[in-house]
Amino acid sequence: MLIKRPADIHPSEITPEAIYRARRQFVGSAMAVAGLAGLGLSPFAVVAEGKLPGLRPGPFGTDEAKTPLKDVTSYNNFYEFGTDKSDPARNAGSLRTRPWTVAVDGLVKKPGTYDIDTLLKLAPLEERVYRLRCVEGWSMVIPWAGYPLNELIKRVEPLGSAKFVEFTTLHDPAQMPGQRSGVLDWPYVEGLRLDEAQHPLALLAFGLYGDVLPNQNGAPVRLVVPWKYGFKSAKSIVRIRFVEKEPVTTWMKAGPREYGFYSNVNPEVDHPRWSQGRERRIGEFFKRKTLMFNGYGDQVAQLYTGMDLRKNF
Amino acid sequence: MAAVPSPRQLAGIKAALFAACLLPLAFLIYGIVTDTLGANPIEALTRGLGDWTLRFLLLTLLITPLRRLTRRPWLIQLRRMLGLYAFFYAVLHMTSYVWLDQFFDWGEIAKDVVKRPFITAGFTAFLLLIPLAATSTNAMVRRLGGKRWRSLHRAVYAIAILGVLHYWWLVKKDITQPAIYAILLAVLLGMRVFWRLQETRRGTPAVRLQS
């Protein structure tokens, strides 16, 4: 005798893949947080929501050894979270990266406010392994995840009058404890000439080492301009504005004789207080020679043809 | 009058102080060996040694006000050791810069000394420390005579000021730390100026009458 039994699980009871994956992730992060808390550690590192999907290798790579993730995430200049290099890793846990929007406005045909998750999907994500040279004389090699800034610029259609792009970091002392001190004039503002911003090397980055950006590295979205000193690459960006005049950046205000608008990596032009001829690659014992435009001269030198780089430091 | 330690007690105090002054170095070495000085251990080591040079300089300068304020004249017997430790950490700080940071690139070092004000200040302070360390023995005090020895060792005031400037000019923007050292130094030097003025006010007329 054949007894027909109903299917054990009704189709409507089956959890869709997207939902159960999200749950697993939530439980996973919750357990990780609890685990770290149990160990007496601050869960600052557990802001990542996992691997960035569909990451493809991008151009301009280097075969130089990558700086270990531990160093990339524990040795940071991000004054919004304190001026010591170990401060950001310690304090950036208070930054909330969702919800997050980036206003893109100024001299463009199509201004708009982008939700971070929309921005993330605007163009295919690439892994770009770039050298990072800090104005203080140290350097790293970091595998970023992002897409060319120009992908965004194309979509908003800058007007003919737009000559510069200004980037503004979040200003919220409640989330960014370093902003409670007046060490810099908040919010942090950086800028690029429009053609620099459109250069294929200029990256809008959302991640590093295949994961979303840790907070201390400028989550949820930052700029990476590898031929300029690190401070030019604004972090935790909330506004991108197209303007006619050269923006006055935060570091230009803080030290006009020490930090210029261009701030291209240049071993010939010393910082007034220290040499820029050499650098210490994090993890290496011997200093290495600093390369013109941080080794990206073939790509970017033509941007500065006929320009006095000593005067326009 | 506060109690004066017996010679045996004083020897014990000195031995304890001697060991305590080596602790910062021990911690830094431990950090290097266990790789816990962060991503840039050479910078952390050089900075750490510099911090302690400055701290020992200030501790040395603290002895005179301390013995006056607490009425414990015997404290003077600890001053030489603290001063020599300041020199010891300065030598290590310098070695770390010349060896680990610049790797004996004398051309680059010479350029630094001439062109970088913060290094010029630090280097000058270091040079000035050498004769003070060299004349720290009892025999040298006798050879120079107390008066000349004292005027030579007043260079420590200039050294401490140069040391703070060295730190101040190195810092990129957040001057909190060097400002703390500057304030402490200003207090230590200010007390001396204050006492000197008081003595002059009381003492000068008498001296004038005599001469």
C-alpha cells in the first residue's frame, strides 16, 4: 500500500539563501565579538562584513612584498581617532559605517547623494596593489579593493567650469573622538585637480586584503592616490564636491610651508623638517630610496609637464 | 629636619635606583625581542630612548628643587647617577639613530645635522652632554675646582632646553607631549630663577657693601 506523505518541508518554509547567509554572518560576527570580549580584547577589528564579492585583479600592480595585514591595520595616521599611530586601531570602533551616504555635488550636471551600498556597486571592484608613501618617511604595500574614481566622475558629468575636486571626511566628534581636540581644523578636507582625480590610478577604495575596509583604514569609503603622500588620500568620505578654485586642504591650513596642495611624492623636494630622499618600508630593516611619484612616474608624470614641482610642492 | 640615611642605607638606595634606571631599557629590549613595539620597531625604539633621555634630564634637574623643598640635602648624592643615566640613554638614542635609522650613512647624517633644525638641536645637546659626563668623577671635580666645575655643568640648562626643542620641532602637529616636557622644564628652571632673585634681593646690598 502506498501512503503518500507530504514533503517534509514546505517550499514556503525554506529560508532563501540571501537571508540564511546574512544570518550566518550575523551570528558569526556576534560570536566573534563575544569571543574577543571574552578574551578581554576590544572587538575593534570585527567591523568587517566579510569578503568583498566579485573582486578581480586590477592593473598597475607590483610584485613587491605586501605589508602584513596586522601592520596595515595597526599603524595608521587617522587623526580623527587620535594622533598616535596606534590610536586609530584602538578608537575607531565607535565609527558607524552603515547607514552612510556620500553627497556628490558642486559643478556637475547630475549631483546626487549615494548610499554606500549603491556606491559600492557602481562599478566592478578591482584589487589594486599599490605602494603607500607617508610624508613622515615610511611606506607600505597594500592590496586595496575599489574602482577608479573616474567611474563616479563620469556618471555625475562635471561641468566645464569644474577644475578641482574636494573630498570631505565625516565630522562627528561622537564617533570620531580625535575631533574633540583642535589639533586639525575639522572636518578633514582634501583635494585633487580634476585631471588627477580622473587618472586611472586614482582609486575609490572600499576594502583591503579582500575585505571591507577596517574602520581605522578609512571605512566605509576612501580615496587612494598612490603617487601622492598618504594624507592626500582622504578617508571616511561623506562629500565629493566639484569646484572651480583650488581647495584649501586641512594640512595646507595646518602648515602652509610644509604641506602643499599637490604633495606628490618627490625625493628631490624635502619636507622643511626632514628629508624625503629615503623611506622605511614597514617590515624592512634598511631604508630604501624613495621613487619619483612613488614609482608611478610613467603613469602620472605627464600630468605635471612644465610645472615647477619645487614651487608646487 | 628629615632623617638622613646611614651610609649603608644610602648604598642600598643607590643600588635600587641604579637598577630602576635600567628598567626602561629592559622594557624596550623586551619589546624588540618579542616584536611588540608595533609595525615600526626602529622608530619606536629610537623614540623610546629619546623620551627617556629627556625624562632623565628632567629628573636630574629635579634633585636641587627637591632637596630644598623637602629639606633632604643628601638627595644631592643621587644626582650624578641620574645625570649619567641621561647621558647613557642619549648615547643609546644617538646609536639607534646612527645605526638602525640611518645605517651609518654619514653623508645623510651630516645633511640632517645641518639642514634639519630638530636634529641640529638634538645633536648640539648631545655634544654638550659629553664634557659633562667626562667631568663627572670626583677626581675631575677636584681638578677643575668647584667653581669652574659648577659653571661648566650649568650647560645642563641649555641641554635640557635644546632637548625639549628637539622634540617640539620633530612633532608634526600634536604638540601635547613636547608641551608637557616644556612646562615641566619651565617649572624646574623657574624655581631656580625665583630662588636666585630672592637671594639677590637679600644678598646683593651686603655684597656691595663689602666690595
